[in-house]
Amino acid sequence: MPTIDIEQTRNQARALLDSRIESVTNLVKTRQRITDLRGQLAEAEREDKRAYVRATKDGWSPDELKKLGLESGAAARRRKPATTRTTDDSTPTSASGDTGAE
């Protein structure tokens, strides 16, 4: 039976672990970056709200600001995109709405 070099085995195991540690370290860094950017976005949104309120206090009406493309940030975030409804034109219907398939 061949002899096993303990030091070589340890070094190989360390290399494998180092690779795994590096990947999880990158994951942690990426997640922290996301957290930091979310914090920066929240602060920017607060600043935007304060600036909008200041503009309205300085005499700009919400309609004027909207015409300038400067709608209230809160209103712009609340608005949902319009949904389009599609109808099935393949089934003939009568004037009363019956499908005729009975």
C-alpha cells in the first residue's frame, strides 16, 4: 500500500477550501453592496421628497412640476402600469353575450 503524505493532503484540502471560501466571500461582498445601494437609494428618495416639497413651497404647483417632467416621486412610484385586456375573438357571441355553444 502506498504511503500517504499528510502535508500534501493538507495542502490539497486547503486549496479546495480556499476556493470555497473565496466564492462565499464574493457572495457576502455582493450582498453587502446591495444593502449599501438600497440605503443610498432610500436616502436619495428622502432628499427627492424634501426637494419636491421645497419646490412647491417656493410657488411651483404640482401641475407645473408635472409639465416639466418633475412629478412627485411618491406619485410616480405608486402608479401601476396600465394592463391590457385581450378578448378571445375565436368564439362567436350573440348580441346578448351568449356564446351559442350549448
